[in-house]
Amino acid sequence: MSFDFQLYIDGQFEPGAATFGSVDPSTGQVWAQMPEARTGEVNRAVAAASRALGEAAWSGLTASARGKLLYKLADLLEKAAPRLAEIETRDTGKIIRETSSQIAYVAEYYRYYAGIADKIEGSHVPVDKPDMQVWLDRQPVGVVAAIVPWNSQLFLSAVKLGPALAAGCTVVLKASEEAPGPLLEFARLVHEAGFPAGVVNVITGFGPECGAVLSGHPDVDKVAFTGGPDTARHIVRNTANNLAKVSLELGGKSPFIVFADTDIQSAVNAQVAAIFAASGQSCVAGSRLLIEASVKDQFLALLVERVSRIRVGAPGEMETEYGPLCTERQRRLIQSVVESSVRQGAKVLAGGKAIERAGYYYAPTILDCTGVANADSITTELFGPVLSVDTFTTEQEAIDKANSTAYGLAAGIFTTNLTRAHRVSKRVQSGIVWINTYRAVSPLVPFGGFGLSGHGREGGFAAALEYTTTKSVWLRTSDEPISDPFVMR
């Protein structure tokens, strides 16, 4: 399979200002050259989006017509899922069994927002004035800069592109400079679907000459960002220039709370999914296991045994369960935090080191941090396969430890006690709470966090409204002359 990756600007595919090598994480070798957008390309992409916003080819389309284009894009995406999955696996190291199923399901997000396009309604206001009619009209917010990371990038772009296009916005989508291949290939589907030129532009590049220029561009009206808090701070500073609306979906240190009355084996399997699926490279990774002390030994014995059977292998093979990290930089960070946590008193129950094979593999790691509340592995978002274990004896202690973080994205609660599940889910400070399951998603359900995990929500009907602004229209219905022009009506 051959690949020719290009930028997509104003309905045309083109090379970048330069190229850079993209590395296959399973080998550590460059596998493809990617086009790099710099200031000139960013400016042209934003200009194209701004121009398309006001052209009849887009603004003149009915909402139903926009929805039909999104339906067509969904169908094309579903059909192209195997090819896109191969590219994503090659470029990111994520295993093919996950990329294949995830990309096929992403089509449902576009179908969901296709159906919403002609259901974004205004309203009538029964205003407290005689001889007045007032209605509210929802209009597209404008040009959207959608900035996504490398992991789950087709999903993370769908929850931005879908509602933005349904609302009538135009978009410049910036793929991460780390593994941008899948989104650059996705641009071909946008083109084939028939979106007017400039409505969707897809670029990639590095921070100063691409990301910073895009987020601070004077013609950008909204920035929708997924990534880390440090980059988010740069984006917020950049938007001081254009006063763009900002939504931030950031990281987490999500608690995975296990009460003694739970189905232990089921909870063990869920914990494996929560932290070792995608090699732990997930913003919602359940990286902090909080286990009721009375079942700690039983739970950890089963967990360590299950982890020992995880099939590590080449990510392109369907039987592989666990692949490499995306970058060597990430592997070095994880190793340094694990080593510092051990010096602080954590005990290695599994893993704790790189796997000796080509590529950026790191062993599934379990650290017993009981009594080491401030271990680096507990406080630092690692974006990798490291589980920190702590215990509790009371429900209140579990809640306190779950909330002892600046993040608040996700949480898992495992118990067969229904009233406890209600109590704890209400008090845990997380935007998403899964009870007796983990990593479940749906286009119908909002997604987002509290605190350092960001603000705003993606998914669900309300997300489409975030890409609109409200216009109030007043109509005076009286034929009588205005009596006093110096009095506010």
C-alpha cells in the first residue's frame, strides 16, 4: 500500500513548506514523510475557511443539505476504515484490533451530527413588552480551529468536526505533528464527500509556526483543543489576541475504585482495559487503583496474573493485545517517573522497565504505592501503562483519595451496592463516571472534565450548540409612531 501525504487547503491537496519524517513506533524507523505547514500555509487555510463561511456554496446550504454531506462522509469513513486503521497503526503503534473497530465506530459520530444538523432550532421569547415580538436565532460561531493529539485522532476530530459542520461552521483541523498520517488521509474522504472548498482544511506542523499561528489567528472564532495542560495554557494565551471561544479536553489521573462487594474478576478485567488498553495512552486511563483493603491481596494476585498473559507483539497483527508507546520521549518520561516512585517507596509488582525489542515498548507496570500518597506515579499524568495502587477502608476515604488530584476527567466505581454507587458517583469530582464498566463511549453522551482536565463538553446534542451563537431579533408590531425617542423601550 503506497501513501502520498499532503496538506488539504481550500479544496486542494498540496505539499507543505517542508517535510518531516514520521516514525513507526514498533520499529523506531521513519516510515513516511509528512508535509509541514508553516505560517503561510496556516494563513491560507484560515483565509479559505473564512471565505467559505460567507460563500453561498456553504452558508446558502440548508441545514438538511449539510446533514446529507455528513451522512456521506460517515459512509465513506466506514468503508475506508481498514485503510485508515492500517495507517493509524503504522503511524502511532496502536494495535490494529483497536484501530479497526474504533475507526468504524467513529462513523456513528458523523451520522449522529448529520441528524442534528436540521434540528438546531431557535425559539420565541414571550417578551414583557406590548407590541413586540422577539425570537432567537442560532447561527454558526464562525471559523473553528480544531487541534487534536495523535491518539484516537479520528475520534477526537469527529467530536469537533461533526458538531461544527452541523452548525454551519468552517474548520481548520490541525493534526498532531506526531503521527498525522490518519487525518491527512481522512482529508481525502472529506474531498470525496463533496464539501465545498475551504469548508474543511487539514494541516499539520509544529508549535511556533503552525499551532501558535492557528490558535491566535485573528480570523479564528473558536478553538477546540484536545491535549495536555501545558499546551492548553499556550493556546489560552494565544486566544487573548483574537478573543476566540475555547473548549479544552485535557488529561486526567482517573481513579478506579473497587469496593470489596464487587465481582472481583470482572473488576480485574475492567482494570486491565482501563490502564493497559492502548498501552495506557488514553486521556481517561484508569491509572489510580483504589482498592478496599480487605480484598487488596486477592485483587492484585488476579491482576498481576492477568497482566502476565497480555500478548505483546507487532501492532499490525490482529492477535496482538499490547503494542509500543508512540514516542521514545514518552518512554523515557515513564521510566524516569517509575524509578523516582520506587525511590519514594513504591513497590514494583509487574513490569517497571522497557521491553527489550525494537521500537518503543514498555512493559505493563503495576506499582504498589500504599502509604506513599505523593508518589510521582500518582500525581503525574504519564499517558502510559503504569498503574498506581492504594487502599482505603471506608467509603469516605475512597472518595477523598479519588478527589485528591487537580484533574477530574473520568472515574470508575465497582460495587454491587446500588445505593453506594449513587452516593459515590455523585461525590467523585469527574466529568465521566463509569459504574461497573470502563472506557465506554457513545455519540449521544457528553464527554469532558473538571479542573486541569479542561472545560466544555464534546459529544451529545449540546456540543453542537457550542458551535453556535445566539442572535436576538426584535420586531415592533405597532403601527403607531414611537412616542418618546429619548426613553429606552
